Amino acid sequence: MKTNEKLTKALDKLIDAIGNDYERWTIASYKASGYDMDRGEAKIEEFKAALEVKVGRKFIKIISERSVWGFINLTHERFREGDILKAAGWNAPALNRPRGNIFENYSVAWTGPHYIAGYSAGGKREDVLNRGRSEMVKA
């Protein structure tokens, strides 16, 4: 298991990436709709403040407002430590394929982990594709 400090820094980067993607999306949406950004800035801060990390035995659950954003593997034998997994439900990750790893370069959206076509289709982990207009998070 990675040191707590390395894991904490990687989780902080992930939480920042989720919040930053929400901010990017909110600003773009408000501009496209012609809305005043005053309320948008408050919504961005509310969203970022509501992001929550819950550490379990095998997984870390990332909660976004009232839903599960995704999971980070800690000890499940089918995955590497730090693998990003989509949520199958409130208490369980989807165990089909990882969507990236918090200790490597990855791309996520505020709505959840991206599906990594290159890796999931049998490619290498380095073939991570950036999805949408989300920023690539560098390890």
C-alpha cells in the first residue's frame, strides 16, 4: 500500500480535478445560456465543499453531493492500488474495468470517472484518452 502521504496527495488532486471540471462546465453552461454568474460562483463553491471522501476496507468512496462519484481501489485483488472505478451503486464499484489510476495520468469529469476506451479495449495504461473538455491530471 502506498504511503498515506502519497495517497492523500493523489486524492487531493482527484478532488481538485472533480471540482475544477465542475467549475469549467458551470461557467461554460452559464455563458452559453446568458445567465449571470453570481449564482454560478456560489453553486461552484457549494459543489466543491460537498465533495466527500470515505475510506473503507477495500475502497475509497468519493461522494458528490447526494450521489457516489466513484471509487478508488485500496486492496481489491483484481485491481491495482489507486485504480479509479465507476460506481455500480451506493455501496459498490463496477468491477469490470478501471478508468484510470490516481498515481498515473488520468482524466475525469465532475459527473464520474471517464470510460478509458484505449485501456479498457486492451490497450496500455499510457494510452489514456482525455474525454470531453476535461483537463488531464498529471501524476
